[in-house]
Amino acid sequence: MVIEHLWSWIGFTAFVLAMLAIDLGVFHHKVHAVSFKEASIWSGVWITLALIFNAGLYLFRGAEPAVQFFTGYVIEKALSVDNIFVFVLIFTYFHVPATYQHRVLFWGVLGALVMRGILIVVGATLLGMFHWIMYVFGAFLVVTGIKMALQGEMNLRPEDNPVIKLVRRIIPITSTYEDERFFVRHARQLMATPLLLVLLIVESTDLIFATDSIPAVFAVTQDPFLVYTSNVFAILGLRSLYFVFAKVIDTFIYLRFGLAAILTYVGGKMLLADISPVPTSLSLGIIAVILATAIIASVIKTRQRKPQRSTSPVENSEQKEISHKHLLLYNEKQRERKECRSSPKESTR
């Protein structure tokens, strides 16, 4: 059994590395701005691969592990949308060109996979040794969910990031971007570029988000393999998801409250696990309803906010009058030009 699980870990890790190599070495070998169409196709690819993996779990390990993986995947996918909000703020703050954003997210995702793997191993070990850790995770998720619902607009303050402060002390930073490079040499001196600072902020931000999302998946299953694979598939699809939703992310104004409700529900589920356990399939349905409600309410509210084009007779008459004045001015200028052209001929006569 142990050897079987070991081969599962090795096979999945090899698959992830192969997909990342294909992504960077083949499809994104040349630096370019990712289009909406390209991002949509890659989003579909990652979701399809996750569903195929889920079907494999159902065939080889049974229905319950498959439902647990899918529920964890949905939770991670939903919570990863919060990352997109922050990525938009980071790239806007640092004026990162669109052509370099994919490179930052690629290496950011690679670092996130390593950090989340470490956190999952630590979390699974603690849960295996101390059962009461589950209540700590549950209480933490409830508090985090309440804070998320009550927090105001997010403010980005990179200058307060301890990682950035440390890097500035260790190595000098160039004043401008140096293509897509993280390091350059000027006058034989090794220097970091602002793109490295952006990458470090993305990494540290994801680490903070991981402290919320990983315990949330542990509320669904305590199988480290299912927790890790659901995290990996959600994170791998995060890059393409960013380029799909980056320009319309502000549309989902109620999504933060939906994510807060999910965290609070999952935390409560962990706290009541020994008293009144909730079936995983029921949790999946509740999470899906919360997400759908938040998205639909956001779309309806956003449409109501859009300014309606006025069709009042007064405004229409004013617009016609302005257009008529512009036409008169244009005709007058045209006559003046003709007169100026004809004046030299008349003088020679």
C-alpha cells in the first residue's frame, strides 16, 4: 500500500513537471502578451486535465476519494480568484508590461507548488499526531472568513513587505525593467530587476493565501495526496485564469462575501466534525450554491450600475444643435481655405 501511494506521488509529480516544461519550453518559449483566446484555451486544458484525473480516482480508488478531490478542487479554484484580485493590484502598482506577466506567474506558480507541498506535509503530520489541531484549523478558518467579509478595499503596500526590505539590503535593484530578466550585470555588478521584486511579492502573497486554502481542503479530506493534487490543479490553472478574468474581475463585487461564507462554513464543518459530520457530497452542493449565488448577484448588481444612455428629447435636441454648430464651423473653414487658395491667382491677374 505504501509503495502504491509512493508511485502515485512520483507519477503525479512527473506529470506536473512535464506539463510545466511543455508550457514554458514549447507554448511560451517566446515572451509575448497572453491573449484572452489563448488564456481561455489553457484554462479549458487545465480544467479538463483535472476532470480526467478525477475520473481516474473514481475508477481506481472509488467514489468517495473522487468526491473529496473534486470538492477540494472547487474550494481551491474559488479561493484562487482572490489571488487574481491581488495579482491585478501588484501588476498595476509596478506597471508590469503585459509581455512579462506570464513569466512572473509561471515562476510564481512553481514556487507556490513547492511551498504548498511543504505546508500540506506539515499540516498532515500535525493532524496525524494531534487531533485537536483540527479545531485550531476550524477556528482559524471561521475567523478568517469573518475578517474577509468585514474587510474594506484592499490596499497594496509593497514597501512594508519584509521580503522586499531584505532583498533591498542584500542586492541593488535596477531602476527599470531589463526585458524579462530577474537579474542583470551592470559594470560587473550583479543587480536584481524590479521584476524580481514583483515575483517575490507574488510568492509571499500566495503563501499567505495558502494558510487559508490548505486548511479548508483538510476539512474535506485528510488524505495528503488528495489535498496536494487538488491544490496543484487549481494553482496550475491560476495563470490562465488570471488572463481570462483580469480585466473583468471588478465585476464580481459580491464574490468576496461568497468566499468568506465558504471559509466560515468549512471552518464550522471542522469544528463540528466529531459531533455532527457533514457528508462531502452535501458540502460540495452547499459550496456550489454559495458560489453561484455570489456570482449571479454580482452580475445583476453590475448591470444595474451601468449608466443608461439617455434618450430624453431635451438631450437629443441639444446633441443635434451641437452637431449642427460643428457642421457650420467645418463648412466655414472649408470656404476660407478655398478663398486662400484662389487669392494668389486673382492677384497675378
